[in-house]
Amino acid sequence: MNVVQVINVRWYNATAWYALYLGRLLRDAGHGVLMVVQPGTEPERKAHEFGLPVLSLDLNSNNPLTLLRSACQAARMLREFRPQIVNCHRGEGFFLWALLKRLVHGFKLVRTRGDQRPPRHDALNRWLHAEAADAVVVTNKAMARHFLTRMKTPERALWVIPGGVDTEAFRFDPEGRERVRREFGFAPSDVVLGLVGRFDRVKGQKECIEAVSLLRGEMGLSQARLFLIGFDSATRTREVADWLDQYGLADSARISGRRDDISACLSALDLGVVASLWSETIARAALEIMVSGRPLVSTDVGVMPDLVSRRALVPPGDPRALALKLREAVESPTFRESLATEQRLVISQLSGRDFLTRTLSLYQGLLSV
């Protein structure tokens, strides 16, 4: 089977990761894969790094001549590569692929929604998702409800495929745990709370810092230490360091910076934290924490209610509610272990192999019609 994955995304975010990981899984399973990427972007570089075939097209331009040139290149690719499936992971350019499907027959069109913002339910979007697309993939139940009730997408055409996690790259690493804890000055008696993700307002680093400050100060749990596993993005490391100073955590918290040993850093945690204010449609970091055997508490955004127990969820943007949940986890190793046990059951169905199997079931089903 020849498959095109369209990821005209500027940043290497969860949407880009989902498409690139799927491309790697398909290629490794013996399928023909072509990644269509936005030129000069991190996803383009990552696709080359992963050894995936790449076609760079500017699908996000406002220049009609640029879009026309991209459309001509896309049409040529369809004639030469002859894909059975074109899977679009972004809305920009989706209309182009719907038009090409009409003009250059021979492929099934899939739209994967990796964005938590629901699409507008105007006539054009309803047509694109209910008529032009042969299938719509969403990554959580909340978005599935939106498509069924507001977008009028036929139930037979809607698939919930939350992605998967590379169980070879991510697993509990006891030696790495001890090494990283020594490197960052975490004592055996410390309870290390870790937030993983790029430094960005959406990830809630500031709210997490405030919650840990309440935990250590007002609630008296000085054994709680914060480990921010991340690096510069929309928010700079200097600003995050200023927040740590502002909330009295400059001496007790640590920032990882860019690391190649992420699995070891995750293993160093006693509890993972997702403090995101919105998004988490795919929740890559959460899956990696869970497959590393670390219990997780989270805000109830995006896919998170599908992944963790209600008793591990708090509202977004509420540092005190997060601090109270963290206190429960810090004070009770039994609570942490029970969360980890529940999450092992969830993650057992979210491996890369499961991700590939569900996606191939969709693709092959479309081709059999």
C-alpha cells in the first residue's frame, strides 16, 4: 500500500509527531510512505532524520501563485507515486486535497484531527468532513462527540485512534533513574514531581510551579521537588526560571534543558504531572510517562480523561486544586501505586503496534469498499 501523510505543521508538536511516527510504523511494516511537509520546518528535518521520503510543499501560503505551484506539484506526485491513501493532519490545504481527489481519482482521503480546537460547523467544513473525506480520525472521545453531533460526520466514517507510544524507546530505566537523580541533586527521600513538555503557555508550567510552591510552603511537604523536563520554545527558559524564583522554588526545582536521555529523565520521577490549560489532543508526553511506569495526575483537558482515572484529574488553570491532588499523591505511596497500576492497563493497548494495527484496519477497510 502506498500512503501519503500530509503534515504542513511548522513546529514539531504532537500533530507532527503523530504523523511522523505513523509514517515510520507504516514504512517498517513494508508499505510505501511519502511525507508531505511544509518546507524549512522542524517536521521536514525530522522526516529526513527518520529516513522517510519527503515532498516539501508550501500549503500554508496566502500567495495564490505559490498555492497553484504547490497544487501542480501535488498532482504530479499523485500521478507518479499513485497512493491508495492520502492522510491529512492539518486543516490548511485540506480543501486542496479534497479537490485533487475529485480531479485525480484513485485515492481515499483521510482527515486526522490532532488539534483540540473543534472545526467550525459551517457548510464547507461539514462537506469536507462528511462528504469529501472518506474517514475522519480523532484522538479522543470528546472530539468524536463533536464530529457526530455538530459536524454530522457519519458514524461509520469516524474513527478514534489515540496514537501510540514507542515501547522500545520508552520504558522504566532503573540505572538511568539513579544517574539522573544524582545529577540534579534529588535525594532518595525526595518525591520528584515532573512536568514534561516544551516551554509554552499551554503546558501550564507557571500553574504547576505555583501548585508545588503551595505544596512545599503552605502544606509543609518539603520533600516534594519539581523537575521541569523541557527547553526553550514559545516561553524562554529564563522566564520559567524567573517563575521559580518568584514562587520560592529556585533552590528546590530543576530544569533539564535539552536531553537525549528522556527515558532516564522520566524514570527519575516519582509522579508525572500534566498541567496543560487546553489542548493535549494526543498527549505524547503523558503516554511516555505512563509507559515508563510513572503514575500521572493531570488536568482534565483533551484526551486526558480517556487515559487517567477521574480521581487523578483536576480542572485546568487551578493551582490550588492541583496542589491538593499533588499532596494526596506525595503523602500516599499507595495512591501513586494504584494510579500506576490503572495506567498500566490503559497503556497496554497504546503501543506502536496497536497504533499501526488500528490505522491499517481503517485504511484497508476503505480500500475494500
